Amino acid sequence: MSNTFFLKLAKIFIFAAAFTPLLYKKNIIYPYLTGKLFFLRIVVELALISFVAYKALSINFFKEFKNGLKSFFSAYTKNALFIALIAFFVSLAISSAFAENSYRAFWGNLERGEGLVNFFHYLILLLLMIILFGQRDWFKFFAISLGVGMVAIFYGFLQSAGMMNFPFMPQGGASERAGSFIGNPAFFGAYLTLIVAVGGIIIGFVSKKWLKGLVYSAMALSLIMIFFTRTRGVVLGLGAGIFVLLIYFAFRPSNFKTLKPLNFKTLKHLNIRAISIILLSLTIIFSAVFWLTKDAAVWQKIPGFDRLAKTAFLNSNDASVQTRLIAWQSSLKAFKERPFIGWGLEGYLTAYSKHYDPKYAVYGETWLDRSHNKLIDVLVMQGVFGVLAYLALWGLLFRAFRRQPLVLAALVAYFVQNFFVFDEINSYLIFFPILGFAIVYFANKNSAAEGEEKPLKDEKWKLLVAILAALLIFLFGYFYNYIPYSQAKTANLIYNTRPTPENQKIIIEYLKNSFYPYNFAQSSIRNLLFDRFHNTADGYTIFDKPQFDLLSKEMEKSINEIIEAEPNYDPRYYLRKNQILFIFAKRPGNEALFKEAETTIRKGMEMAPRRQEFYYGLAFNLVGQGRYEEAVETAQAAVELNSQAPRAYYYLGLMYAIVQKKAEALESLDMVQKLDPDLSSLNPFDSAGLILAYKIIGNFDRIAELVIRRIDGENMINASRDDYLLTLKYFADKRDAENFIKVAAYLKQFNDLKDDMEVLIDLAEKGMWDIIHNL
């Protein structure tokens, strides 16, 4: 078989990687990411196998192989951009080796698709492109990437128009903010900035005016779609890119040339500098006007500018901004603890948990595994050495494209928007090829000679080495691509199955297929399924129902296994185990489990000492053990962590109610509604607890008030049907016709109550309260 066959095959697999952003698998967990992750890994591995076979068939002597390596390193070890790339990967490897959880640092997880092993896939892709690609190949890859971007943009426009039934349309997106096949609008916006950069590179390859026109049109569509993502960070990045572009033309000579393949023709006919200065001035004026008038209604009618106009860095009501600022401050504290090599890849969650700022609870209790600032992520996970390599990489990348203003501006836009989000697979798939292309251009080297066929000698050992290498890569692909992929598909099937006592044995069999063998996907799969069964679509938890004990025990086992495998990684493992133990401990004869649950919750507390959820869980646990005063003290400690967190007062009020301190309970519960009038910070279980607290202390008037406000749309409390019926009785006793009728009208939605409510409404309107009381 000709060695050129394997060369062509390797290139085909590389070109196939460019189609990754279009993959969407609805029958798998994380449908916008999981399919992309495994597809990309497989095609890169197949490209590597093909490359190994190509080399085995084309190398005649070991000396020639050595000379090939020597040639490669002599060309690229003098390349500053390549050196910066290698330095960045060395930092990745070192920080991963010394990470708190080196297993997670190496393998990553399904939610993000990173980890050292995935970064090495990007590096392999980049190196294969450098080695195998000639100028025409680079053009093909970027042309395919641009075409893929146009398909994603087309579906983005359909999504914005509300055409969600169009063939192959990803499900679950929202028309308010386009996400297309990327899913997350912020990631889609970031991806589009790199599509603009790809267009800028392609312009350097084409000479025909109509082709240039098509490319410029594609770039223009990308810019338009960015505004439909309504992503503030990307819009700011785009503004920075435009600013750099205008600066470039305003202060550079209007006639310039560049080296191939990044060649620009001499600019003629227009005074580019004068136009750029005028546009630059108008941009500055527009930015000032926008900032001074951002509260005007007109900006809410312009996609992209609508959300940007709402940004308020100094306004505590802008939750998106404030949570980022709080997270960044916590991140800097984590960096100071491990400043040199960082916490390791995927170690941000551990670092953030330890240095969590309780102020975050005012805006919700989200768990962050990224700071939403790429530079800070690198700082925390890779330390100062990683940041220096990262900044050097970007600085040299800007330098490489210093005479390509469109590419330079797009890269600046991407770099700036990354101050508000982080990289992901779709962006990496464009960024690393651009980086590889820049390395080739920067070295003024083209590797088209790799396509030349060389005579083959009959040396069987070389074929044997190639076969063994291919087998190793294949085995890796089977165990760490196919198996996790199958597990993720099974997990999705379980997630979408309604558990019943009759089908739980079948679910358990599927769980075993999804849980074993243990691999990097398990943290994602097990946590997702635990949350699914703890909060079912029917509004109950299976752990609280004895008829689901078989399934409950299997889920408990899965959490115990992940704690044993990764004990110091994610504090949420201990929250989940505590939830199971606490529920089981409430059953007669299981009281000893309260002590085990306490040990569990305190272990999580060691990892996240200022995280309020652990104080809430511990307070409940202490109540279960009859240690009421300690429970109140624990809840009070949560309030002291942040006196503006509504949920902290809720738990304190509930503890006071349990110990029958009515005045203190009312004071705390009133603070909940003062800090959070619509009660949006409370989850369904909190809502039930709030109403229970009022029942314990006998304040049915507060329950009635909550219910009426819920009917009027003034709060988001999750009151049960029985709570509405209790409120109806309360208003009947008070002979409050207006509110009685309002509650009865609400209860008419239940078919079995409809006729009765109509009768009660009629009696209330006539003032026949004695009859109502006798019913």
C-alpha cells in the first residue's frame, strides 16, 4: 500500500475535525458537548494512527527518521511562538502532576471537555497540521471551518426567528439569545470572533474578487450574529477589536506588504488613514454617548447593546457582574496560596471552594468550576509560570499577525472577551489551528514536502512498530472514548426515565452499565443522576420513599465510590452523601446514621469552610440528634458569614421555630422576605420549610399572606395544594370574601375541586359563611 494513502487519510481525519462544532447529540448527557468531545478525540487519534503508518512506510532508515526530527526541531526550536506553546504545555503538565486531584487534572470531565489528555489532543492536532499541511491544506481546513461557521450562523438566525422545528435544529435553546449548535450563547459569540479571524486568514489565500466578496460577507454575518447572542463580553471584545483595527489603519502606512501566504495587495484609491482617524473618533464619541445614555430605552431595542446597557459594575443589583467580581477576588486569594504552579487543571473548583466568599450567597449559591475569566483561570490552575507562558503565547500570536489587521483585530476581540468567560471545545478547535498556522508563518516554513512519496524497503520491524503504536492508540480510544460515550448515552436514558417502584430494578441494571468501569466521566454522570433522583419531576426525592430503597442504596453506593476515588476534589460529594444519610436517619431505628451524616458534612466543611450550605445541613443534622441549641448556633453562624443572604435567615428562622422561640423565628423569617421579596432564592424544599416554620409557631396569617402573594405573582414560593386549602379555611374563618374567592378561583384548576370551588365562590359572594363553615 502506498505511503501517500496514509498521508491523505491523516489529512482527511484532520479535515473531519473541522466539522466538530456542528455535532449535537440529543440522546446523551450534555448534548452540546459530549458528542463533540468524543468525535474530536477519535478523529485526532485516527489521524495520529494514519500518520504513524505513513511514517513507517516512508522512512527507509533509522538515520533518516533521526534527521527528520533534527530538521523539525532545528526549524521550530528557534521559533519563539512554538517555544511559548511548549512552555504553556509544560506548565499544564507540571501543574497537573502536582494537582490536589491529579487524576481529574489529567482526564478532565464531561462538562468542560478539558484536562491534560484533551489538551494533548489539541497539541497533536496542531503538530500534525504543522508537519503535514502545505499551503493548499491550510486553505482547505480554514475554508471548511468558515463553511461550518456559516451553517452554525444560519441556524442561529433561525433560532432567533423562533423557527425551532427546522430540520436538525438543536433543541433546548432560546430565541432571545442565539446559541445554534454551540448551545451557550457566550460560547457561540466567542466562536464567532474566531470565525472572523479565519475569514481574515482566507482572504490572504484568494485573489478572485467574487471569492473575497463571499469571505467578507461571511465575516459580516459573523459580526451580526455576535449581536444576536446578546453576550456582553463578546460585544466588548468586538469593540476592542474594532478599536485596534482603526488604530492600525490610522497609524500605519496606508501601503504595506506582507510575506506569503499572508499577502495583502497595496491599498489604493482611498486615504485609509484619514478614514480610520474619522471612524476612530466616531467610535470614541459613540462609546461615550452609549455609556452616558445607557439607561435610555432605545438601547433595549438593539440586540447586543440591550444587555450591555444594563451592565452596572458599581450596582449590587447586577448579579452577573457582581458574582464575577466576587469570584475573581476569591480566585486571587486561591492563587496566593499556590502562586507558582497553581492548583492543577480542573482544580479551580477545589480552590474556589476553600476560598469561597459568603457574599456570593446574596446572588445565589452556584458552584463555580471556572472564574469566568480565562486569565484568572490560568493563574489559579497553573500559577504564575502558566500565566507568563499564556501571555507570551498571545503576545507572540499578535506579533505573528501584526500585518494582518483583520486577523489581529479578531484575535484581540477573542482575547478581550475571554476576560468574561473561558475557552471551550469549539473555540479550541479554531484557536489551535490558527496558532499552528501562525507558527508555520512565523518560521517562514512550509511543510508541503511531506506529501512526497518515498520508496519502501521491506523492513517488517517498522511495520510491526507501526501496528503496535496503532493498537495502543486504538485501545486508548476504546477504553477512554467508546466506553465513556456509551456510559453517557445510558445515563441520558436513565435521566429521562420516570422512576417507579416497579421499574427500579431495570434502572439499577442500566445504572451499573453507566457507572462501571470507573473513569473520568463518572463525576459528571453520578452527580447528574443523583440530582435527578433527589429532585424528581414529580416533586419528591426517591430517598425519602421506602419503596425506592433498592435504587436509593445503589445511588448511595455510587456517591461513596466517588468519594473514595476522589476524596479531596469536590465538596458537593459530601453534601450529596449527607442528604442521603439524613433522610435515612429520620426513619425509626436508623438514628445512628445522624452521627455518620454529621461526620460527612463536617468533612465537606473542611473543604469549603465558609460555604453556607454546609452550615444549613449541619443545623438540620443537629436537630435530628436533639442538639437544638447547637443547631441554632450553627444557623446563626451561617448568618454571621453574610448578613445579607436570605437563605441563611430562612434556616435560622426554621431552627428558632423548632425550638419554639416564636419572636426570634418571626424576626428571622421577616428578614427573608425583606431581603428577597419574591423569594426567588428559595428552592422548593425551602418553600415547604418556610410554610412549615409558620405552622410550627402557629402563624397561619403569614401562610395566607404568602399564598395570596403567590397567586398575585409577587413571589415564587412553591406552596402545595394542601397549603392553598389551609389558606382557604383561614380566610373562611376570617370571613374575608375577597381573598377567599381569590384562593378558590386558583383551586379551580384542579379538576376534582372545580365544582366545589364554584359552589364556595357563589356562597362567599352571597356572604353565606355559616353554610361554608358547615360544609
